[in-house]
Amino acid sequence: MSHRATYLTVQQQFNLEHACRLLSASFGMHTYHVGSSLERPDWRDVDLRCILDDADYDVLIGANKTKLKFLNVAISEWLAARSGLPVDFQFQRQTEANAEFKGRRNAVGFPLDNHVPAQEH
């Protein structure tokens, strides 16, 4: 049995990458693809987690659960509209994200200008 990086199609992954690139550029944060769409073909939604340094999370969200829910839902809907995928986006504090972590995380949305060019032979 071969290992797959994701169960998204190439087109779905391409659209997700581009949508997340703008998110990363806008907020200066990194987003990670996690969950069932990395693990099995019968996935229901695409789980994305923005893991923020604890101090950055506290500045952006603090203890305001209403703000957290609004931002999570608004960004989920925005990413879904741009990628064509059912997206579940969530901000997480780094401490909690690392304590709860199980499975894999694939970074998505890194700017194209940050790539390392292939070496010439």
C-alpha cells in the first residue's frame, strides 16, 4: 500500500494552497492541513489550523470566545468559497495545539517567493 500525502485531488490542493497564501500574507501566520483528508479517502471536510504563538493568540483573540468563533467561521467560509472545499478553519494557541496534537500536519499557503530554487547540475 502506498502512502499518500493527502486525499485531496491535485486541483483541490492547488486551490487550497492559493487561498491559504493570501491568508498567510494578510495575517503573517502559518496554516496547517490536519485531519481526515490527510488520512483517508472518505473525508468529510478539510481541517485547517492556524497555530499562533501564545502571545500572538492572546493579542488577537484573548479570552473572547465570541470573537474566536466569529473569526473561525468567517475564515472557514471565506476559504471554502475560494477553494471550493468544505473547510473547518480554527485558530489555536501553540501550547494547546501541541498538547492535543495527534496525527500529521502539512503546512499550506506559503508564499511562492519563499521557495528555494532547484540547484542546477
